[in-house]
Amino acid sequence: AQSVTQLDSHVSVSEGTPVLLRCNYSSSYSPSLFWYVQHPNKGLQLLLKYTSAATLVKGINGFEAEFKKSETSFHLTKPSAHMSDAAEYFCVVSGFTGTASKLTFGTGTRLQVTL
Amino acid sequence: EAQVTQNPRYLITVTGKKLTVTCSQNMNHEYMSWYRQDPGLGLRQIYYSMNVEVTDKGDVPEGYKVSRKEKRNFPLILESPSPNQTSLYFCASSFGFRRGGGETGELFFGEGSRLTVL
């Protein structure tokens, strides 16, 4: 079984300040982990992914995330928020059930960026 | 351009009137999936398909049907829609993710279909 918990449903930051979106997971296997972003009225777009290579993963638009197995966490960070970062962010864990992959989505974190 | 195309993007219908939401991808992906997105619940998987003629239930399959007759298409069928199926629906595709394989499981999403059932 696997699950993912996004610890904050809403996060508000000022433009130019750091962003931290928190994600904890559980998995019976060595998981792959993803962050997706959803802008209003759009589909989800991949930000970054962890697939058992480097634990610090860099993604698009200056985002990065660190896989910490001991803490079962995969928090998303960005040093300086931009207005265009306002969106909903989903943490996703991928693992195996037999031969098929199973993706489990978190409930999402809405990021608000203020001037 | 690589993309997943869903139609219709918006639909208002009435209880019991059968409808189909189409999904097509041009990336030769084996894996396709349908999700519904509801406030506070994130995305929940309805059905998925590992390849042509291979489909399986996700977490919330009740009230839905799918078919995968061609690799590129994966329509979602609501035989008798009910108001609790009012939601935002997403189709997604990927190369899949096999143990020992090189795929990453990255999903490519359509732009969504907002369905309202009255």
C-alpha cells in the first residue's frame, strides 16, 4: 500500500520570498516521486521527478525537491517566489502492484503569491 | 506537438443521458488513465489501461466504462450520469513504468473536461 500526504492545503508567500510545500509519503516499495503543477483551467504539468538517482532533484522554473528516505519526505522548494508560481501543486507517489504501476496523488496545495 | 486531447472541454447534461468524453494522445504511449478531480480530494483514478484491449479499475470506477480499441484513444463513457459525477475529468498518458525498465511513469495530461450533471 502507498499513500501521500500534503501537509498544507494552502500556502501564501510574498513575491521574492522562499517557497516550501511539504509532502510526506509511505510506500512498501522504493517509490518514484513527482511534483505536478496545475495552473487555473489547465491540466497538470510535471515539475520534477525522483526515480532513485540523486536525492536532490531540480525541476523547471527554479523548483527543486529533496528525497529524504529517513523522514519519508519529498518537500518542494524554490528560493524566490514569482507571481506566476501561483497555482495548485500535487505530490505524487508511484509504486508497483504486481507488474502494474500505481500512482497516488496528494490532495494538493494551493500556492498564493502576493505582492 | 506532443499532446493529450480531450473533448468536450465543457459539458452540461441531465441525469441519465449517456455521454462519452473522448481522449486521444499522439505520443505512442502504452499507458492511459482517467482521473476525476474534486475539491479537497485531489485526483482520483477512475480507470486505466496498460495497452490496447487491457483496462482495469482504478479507485473510483463505479458509474463509468472505458474501452481501448486503439493505442491512441481511450474514451470515458458515462452510461447513465448522475449528479455525483459532476466533476473535472482528466485524461493522462505515459510510456508506463515497469520494474527494471527505463520509463519514468511521467504522466502527460489533457486540459480537462468539466462535466455538470443536472
